[in-house]
Amino acid sequence: DTEVTQTPKHLVMGMTNKKSLKCEQHMGHRAMYWYKQKAKKPPELMFVYSYEKLSINESVPSRFSPECPNSSLLNLHLHALQPEDSALYLCASSQRTSGPSYNEQFFGPGTRLTVL
Amino acid sequence: GQQVMQIPQYQHVQEGEDFTTYCNSSTTLSNIQWYKQRPGGHPVFLIQLVKSGEVKKQKRLTFQFGEAKKNSSLHITATQTTDVGTYFCGWTGNQFYFGTGTSLTVIP
């Protein structure tokens, strides 16, 4: 199984809502990532989990809260978002985050989020 | 700080023509990766280059890493409509970064 799955595929939420994005991989990867991608822009790294511990948090606002319940699952909890947070949220995984040969990242299909 | 430029931003080619995208860095890169993202899709890993002067081929795609490890290119020979998408370079610094991407349109 070389697939990263994400749910939901689409999400529309109001600024006062609380929602969660979910990501799952069964490749035994020990690194998992959240990216945000706006239209016609490259993905921007938000968070990196390595061995289920948060290793990188790229100055993301606290209204985004990541969680890694186990090595296969990654969640992104959303609360009090702003309309400018509307974007494609991509999850990715790799064997590890560093080393002599940086590993390829496998991306999920993404969750397209609209904040009203 | 490190600056990497990816050019061109957009490229329209007639089917059968060749295509090249470049990533140019102001500093030495430890490695470089290339990804393809189809319209409406997600990035898909194509290749990783780590050695100075490295050249790798995948069918019609040729990837190069410069001798100084400051630039890289992706060349597609005889483009097909299935090559449509945005091609991103990526590299590892303090974290992983993507280049700005080159959007390729292939005109049948």
C-alpha cells in the first residue's frame, strides 16, 4: 500500500466552526507533514512530525493545531479560521525527515477547505 | 538567506516540442527533488538528485544537477498531452522547500 489518504476531500466551514482534517498512511513511514497550498502557488510546509513528535512548526497560527495519535495517523484541528485560510491542505509522508538520502514524500489527494 | 528561482513560470509548447524547466540557487544545495502536480491533483515525486553533475533519465525526462550543486534542470523530450501540469523542484534546507513551479501547457 503506497497510498496516503485524506478525509474529507472537501470542507466548507464558518469562522466559528471547529473541524478536523485527517490523514492516514500504512507505508511504515515515520515522518508526516502538513502543507498548505493556495491556487497557482507551491505547497508551503506547516508542520512536520518525526517519530510521532512535532519537529517543525513553521510559525503557523494557533488556530491550526496538529496531532499525531500514532505513526499512521495525522490530524489537523481547525478552529476560528479566517477566509484567507481557504486553500488545499495536503498531507504527506516519508520514511524519515533527514539523512544522507532525503526521502521522497508521498502526498495525499488533499482537502480543499473553504472558510466562509 | 538561500534563494532558489524556478524558471520559467509558464510554458506553452506544441505537442512534440521539447520543454525545460530550471531551478537556480544562490547557495549550494544538499539535494534536489522534482515533483509533478497535474491540474486538480497533488504533487507526485519524480526523482531525487544528490551528487554533483548527476544526470538521471526516466523515459522522455532527463534530470540534471549542476556541478556546483546550485542549479538543476528537468528536460522533457517530445512532449505529450499527458505531460501537462506544474513541475516543482524541491530541496532540503532547515526544512523542505518547494520552488515556485513551472506550469506546462501542451497544445495538441
